[in-house]
Amino acid sequence: MRNTKKHPLLRLCLAAAMLLSLAPLQAFADDSTTTVDTAAKDLGANTEIYAVTQTPGSDYPYYGAKNEPMSGVYYGRTCEGGTLPNGNYGLVNQSQMADESIVGFYFDITQSYSLEYWSYIFGPALEDGKRAFLVYINFKGEGSDCASFAGGAYDSKLNETFSYLNTLSNPVFVRIGGEVNVWNNAATPESYIAAYRHVADLARARVPRAALVFSPNFSSAYRVDMDSFYPGDAYVDWIGVSLYYNLYHATISDPDMAAFLGVGQYGDPMLNVQQCVNLSRLHKKPLMVTEGGAGNSFNGQDISAWASERMQKAYAFLPMVYPEVKGIVSSDYHYSWAPTSYTFYNHPTMTAAYRKAVSNSPAYLKSVGDDAGYYTKVSAFTGPWEGQMRFDAYTYSPTKLTATWAVDGQTRATAADYPYTFTLDASALSGGDHTLTVTFSNGATKTHSFKIAGGATDPVVPEEPSNPDDGYTQGLAYASTQSVTVDGKAVEFQMYALMDGNGNGTNYIKLRDMAYILNGTEAQFSVGYDNATKKIALASGESYEASGAEMKTPYSGDRIFTGRNQSVLVDGDAVSMFAITLLDDQGGGYTYFKLRDLGEALGFNVGWSKDQGVFIETDRPYEG
């Protein structure tokens, strides 16, 4: 065991021993793969930069488990029954399930009603086929039910349930005896494992395509270790976790217990998930948050400001930092007798935080079978540094921070919200070695060195002129939306105008916007960069390869510009044109030219008439 005085680790087995005078840990169910390391909780900063990619990096785990998505994370909520607007009883949170890819339903196997009977509640969420179905097979009597399950007392009901699940076309997950490590009526590891395995055998026989989930609570009860209940790899497809991150504990208020209980400052999803992440890694199983969240009220006190920040944090960072997480199902209910409410389908503050985090992440699946992006640690990113590249960052902190992004030591942007996103325009960087650095307001920092092959397509204009005769100037460029008639068709451009001393404006158009609009006409031209001469290179008659950033302005309003006479290669010959460069908030450079200069250099006509205003004729030479 590591020396915790020298390393920022809180080992829960040690913390619990100090706080609760724990006895030694019980024997593990599988000593060959399970170790005390699952009890580690890392309180280090773990500062990292992550690249958003469309292909998995070397750090992305795929286990080939049943119903495991090739990319992305299932996300959704538990079903909540209640009175509908028409007066019937049904699924009251269905309207909030749009674009969600999984739904959960609690089922008491000891009751008289079948699971199929309750389909009037969960059924509407499954009808469109977009969502996976997570069924919770709870042991209502907890430890005292284990012998009954293992002995076959519920076999008839279980077989009925699994046969019904086999009729569904949706991917099915079955959580068996969840939260065993916090049962009030405790089970022995032996009795629980026997019960779990018996249920698992019945499920394998009746609904073989179902993924079976072993799902402990994120933190164990007094003198209990979650590892000791592990049923064995042959009986588990996914690891689950009940992941709660609350401001207050339901029954214990001792602040010295906060770290062990995972509440207050330690009510942090990134901390509380760690033990089950370790279990996932040890057994090479994908991880699903089978229930959880942050209570938005406690004993009638509104704590939604705190809870919404925690919920946003969970959805922003869990798939990023822990790629083992392939599913998140949030609790969306409230029991009248419970002090804590997790209902968020009708809570604007919680819903806004939830939607914001999901929409800002590339990882979430909007439907079963959908594709999603990947988070790759920048140190594991092996793809080319080119075009527009998105980076997010993480560091542990109990509060929200501000992140400052720098390229080659020069500040490019700040981000004050999760997931601290920065967009790098790699095409604006010269070929060679560079650095990307994120620094958080708590002092945590991370730097990564990278190399740009070749050079920039639209190079950033230097702050000082390279010679005194290049017409260098700087000032304010005024946003100017202009309609230009191109071969008789009106096209709206976002231009920028420079004003002379009399207030007369000259419009400048983004080079790549012009190339994009003229592509396919007689006046089409390509845009590139000549590394030998360090010049923008235009080739008339060649098709333009779009990057996706055309006709989009990554900023609004008036902008500071730098301008100078630029030598541009047109069909290999150097042509001098005055150009202005505007920078976006991330430091990416965009080059603008006078429309008439482009027409003259590339051989298409630019004119003005009272009827048309500015017009372009691609089949006529420039007439001046």
C-alpha cells in the first residue's frame, strides 16, 4: 500500500479504518483478478488535455461485451409513473426522453404483477426502438431474499420476466440484486453470489442476448467490501454503479465522515465513481451508471444550484476521464418519505444543466445504433494536427474553475465552463514544433508538445511588418453583411469593411468563402499554401476542397484587424494584394481580400449596377 502522506490518494479502506475502526477486509470472490486497489480513491489533480476525435485512440477501451456500443455512451433516466394530463396513469417523464438512448425500470419480482403488466408505464419509451432497456431485478428482502432466489422460489416469475424481455427488439440490460454492499439486511458474499448466479443462469437461458449487470453502490457500508460480492466474470457482462453525489447524507451529518460517505465537498461524481472504475478495469468490463445523481432538494431545502453544477460536471467529464463508462442512467424520481429528491424532468434548473452538458459533449448516443465521437488523451492522439481541432480539459477541483489556453506560450482563449473547450485552427500554424497548454485558475496546468507538418493555408499576419514597404496597418474592421449577385443568383456574404477618413467603406471578403461559392463555375480556384515561399497559393480552374468552415463566421460584430500587402501565388506567379487578417477567440486567423482584387487576379468580372448592386460574372474576364 502506498504511503498516503506522500501521494494524493485517499484509500477508502484506510480512510474507513481511521474513521470507523474497520476490521481487515474479507476474502475476495476472485483473488486472481481482484485486489485491494479497487478501494483506491485518487484525490490528485489528474490534469489532462483531451482531443475530440472521430476514431478511437489507443487509450479507448472496447471489451466486446453484450450490447456494448462501438463508440459513445448510452444516456437516459429511470421511468417515473404518475398522472398524465389526460388523467390516466402513465409515464410522466416521457416528454423529456427525446434523444435519450436508454431507460430504466425498477421491478419487484416478489409482487403479483408481471413485468409485462407494467409496460403501460415503460412501454411508450421503447416503442420507437431508439432506447435500450435496463431492468432492475431488486431483492426486496435484501440479504434474507438470497436463499429464496438461489433456491428457486422465484423461478416461475423470473422465467416469465425473461421470456417477456426476449420478445423486445430493444437491447436489454438486467441488473441483478443491486447495491448489495449497502444493504441494511446484509448478505454474506456466499449467499449473494449463489443467488446472483442462479438468476443469471435463468436469464442466459430465456433471454440470451441480455447483458447482465453486477452493480454495487459507489461506496460500501461499514465493514463491507464490494469486491467480495463479485459473482465471477462468466456471470457478469457489465459492471454497474449506483453513483450519487449529494450535498447531504440522508441520515449522517458528521462532517468527518464526508470523505467516506461521498457527500459535501466529496459529493463529487469524479471521485465517487473511482472504485467501480477500478473494478471495471480489473475485470475488463464496460461500466454503466445504473442509477444516481445529485439531490436538488433536502428536507424541503432547495439545493438545486449546487446539484445542477454537480450534474453538469458528471455528464461533462465521466466519459472523458473514464472511457470505461459506456452508459449513464440518472434517477428521475422522488419518494414522499425520502428527504432527498432526484426528480429533474420537471425541474428547469436541473434539466438545463443536464441538457447543456449532454449537448456540449461528443460522447452521447441519441439512439441505439447511433455513432458518437471519442475523447482521446492528447498524449495518446496519433492523428494529424490539421484543420479545426477541438480540445477539452479536466482537473480535479471541488468547484468550477477558469481554464486558460495557450499555444506556444501565447494566450489564445479562456473557458469558464465545463468541459473547458478550446478550438485550435491548426491550419493557421506554421510547420514545425509547437506547444499546447491549459492552465486552470487553481494553478493546475498541462502542456503537450506537437508537430505541424507542412505549413498554414491562411497564415496569421505577424504583429509587425516584415519590411517597411508592405503597407502594414491595424485598426477596427466593421462587420458588413453584403448581398452579391453571382451569375444572376443572390448570395449573402459576411464581409468586413475598412473606413477611410471620409467614412467611405471598402469591403473585404473571406478568401475561402469566395472559393467555396465559385467552385464548379468557370472561375473556380483552389486555395493552398506553398511551403517553399511561405505564400498563399491560388490555382485558377482547379476545384476547391471545402473544409466545412466556409460561409460561417466564428465571431460576430466589429473586430480588430491587421493588414498588409501580401504576395500571393496565382498559378505560380507572385501577385501583390492588400489583405486583412482577423483572429477568432481561439487565435485562428482568417484572411480577407478586396473582391475586385480577387477578380482581377483570377480572371472573373466584378462590377456594380444600380439594379444588381455588386455582381460577379464567372464567364467573363475582369473588366475593371
